[in-house]
Amino acid sequence: MGDPIAPSDCEWGPNKEGRVNETASTITSDFLILFRKNFHFPNDVVTIVPKRSDRASLPPPWYLTVSETHLRVGLRFSPSAELIEILRRCGVNLSQFSFRAMSVTVGLIAFFRDQSGTLTPEYLSRMGQFTSDTHGRVTVRSKWLDLRTRDPSKNWANVFFFVKNDWGLLEKWGKMKDLSSPLHVEEEDIMRILKVPDIEHLLFEVRHMSRYIEEEFLFKVGLSFHAGRSDAKMLKPTSKVPEPPAQTSKVASKRPARGEDPQVLKRKRLEGTATNIDKAIPDSSPAKFHIPEEVLNHQCIRRHKAGDLWSHLGIELNDVLNEWNSEFVKIKYLQGEFKWKYDHKTKEAKADQYQIDLAEARATITQLLKDQKASKEKIVSLEARDKRSQTLIVEKEAALSGSEPSKVIEDFKKSIAFKIIIQKVQIIDIFI
């Protein structure tokens, strides 16, 4: 269960004998909490403690392997864009970088940023050369620069944990690719970018990379978001000429006494590392430290940081306002388009209603004409009946002329037939 999965063809296949990725991690939850506190992890960075079966070369899916030594030599989250580009060009992941490789890379990134430059893989390949051992471990060799580092601890193999890969970096161990060394990049170009007069000054600056990975220097160049006491301290200019550091005597090795718990010793060492970081005093020599103009004017770094934050917020607010203006223009355009469609539909509805009313009026007129024609035919029929009635009356009067005419007429006038005839005559007069 504890054996790692065999790497694929595209991964680096180290020797089975003495492989560095066969060692289990000694990190516990308490140590991980100390790491997040001492090295100022952002809250959105997800970290997990490795299991006993986990190995450095085979992190869980979507996670990266990070060693304690990487944090001690200046690796901060989120990783800088320069470091991400170098890792992608080399085809390796974070866990393959040795103490020296990570120290030199982060130190040069900080040094270039301090001189208002950007470290590219081309510049790095001109200053040094990455190499890998039989285990896939990556280190760096100097070319024309003396890049000196010293690893005070050799326990990187078993002090690692996992960080969620939110930057698209390679997760499993890969075979290192050589960085191309372009012919158009010369030593003079690098010295011009770094603003140094000659090669001696540059050699002195990069001889000891440890001063460029101190917490306050990382904060100054934007590689860290926490500076310890830097936000409450004003750096003052000095005219002191930098001198090479004096030779110091070797410190006696701190070997654990017998009977002491290794976990307790590791906790003490982590707490001591955090104390040393807080107590470190930054070197303010002009050749070692590029002091911004606002700091020279005795402005607090916290105020400078607040100004940068305010500028960033102003940019974000402008972007939000631009988005709102764009949305407002879209809404006004849609409003005009919908109004035109509404008016068009209203006109069509009115035209349809006019057509319906016209058809109904035509039907009504046709029906009235039919009714008028029927009335005329009825009137003609009534007139014919009236004529027949008149003829009948004349015949009756002629037949009764020999008898008592007055009495007969009076009786006829009182009869129902006479009343009906009178009513019909009145109706005919009305229609006429």
C-alpha cells in the first residue's frame, strides 16, 4: 500500500536504490499550522498533511509537493510569475528543486525586481545552468557568476506537505529540459538591466543570495505579503560602502541529545526559525537595498502599501464602473429596440382591428340591404293585397247598392274585416 505508482513515459524514472521519493513525510497537522503562520500563507491556499503512504514524487491529484526548505529559501504563495515560467520551461515541479536551485532562483527574482527588472528563463540560463541527478533532483551550477548558498539542513527528503495546484504547474516529477541560452543575450545586457557599472559589482551582489530571500526583502519586492516589522519601520538612506561579509567561525553542530523526542526538537526548530525571521534586521546599504523614493522621504511602508492597495481598488472601481456603463448602454439599446418592436406590434394590432371593424361594417350593410329589399317586396305584396281588397269592396258596394246602403255600410265598418283593412292602409302610408 505504501509503494508509489510507477511513473509514466513522460515522467522522470529515478533508480530504485536509494530513491528520495521513497521517504514518508514527517509533517503533522501541528507543524502545518506553524508553517502557515510562520511563512504567512494566504487564507485561500489549501494545504493537506501527507499520509504515511504518500510520497513526494506522487502527490494527490490537483496538488503540489512543497518542502520545508523551499519555504526557508523564499518560496511564498502565490508563486511569482517568473518562477512559474521557469518551472514550465524546465518541465519539472516544485518538489524537484533543491535548496540551492530554489535559493538561487528566488534570490535572482528578488534581485531583478529590486532593480526594476524581470528575471526571464533566458537571463537565468545565461547566468547559470540547471542540472538534475539520477533521482530527478534539480540543482543549479554557476557559469560566469559565483552564486553561493549554504543549506543548513539536509532533511528536505522527509519534511514535505501538499498544496492545491491553482497555478497549472506540473504535479508529478518530470524529466528536466535544458533552458535555451539565446545568443542575443550577453553579460553586458544583464548588467545594464541590473544597473551595475561593472562585473565586479555584480559578482559581489550575487555572491551571497541569502540576503535577497529575507522576509522583509521579499515583502519589499512584492514576493511576500507580510514583512514582520517592516510596516512599522522607516528605512533611512546611508552612504556606507558595502563591504564583503567577514569570515565567521563555524557554529557547533546541534545534534539532538539522546532521549529527546524528534517531534519536539522539530517544533523547537520551527519556532526558532520564526523568531530569527522576526529578529532579522534588513541591510539598508544602497548597493544591497534599493530604497524607494517614498521611503527615502520617511514614509512608512504600511502607508506605501495602503497607497498601492488604494490604487488597486481605484483600478477595480474603474473597471466596475466601465462594466456598469457598458451594461447601461446595452440596457438603453435594448429598451429602444423593445420600444420600436412594441410600437410596430401596436400598429399591426390597430390595422388588424380596423380590418375586422371594416369587415363587420360591410357585413352589417349587406344585411341591411337585404332587409330593405325584403321590406320592399313585402310592401309590393301588401299593395297588391290592398288593391284586391279595394276591388272586393267595390264589388260588395255594387252588390249592396240596391239594398239599404247606409245600414250595410255601417255594419261593414263595424266588422273586423274593415278594421283590418284600415290598419293595412295605415301601414302602407307609413312605409310610403
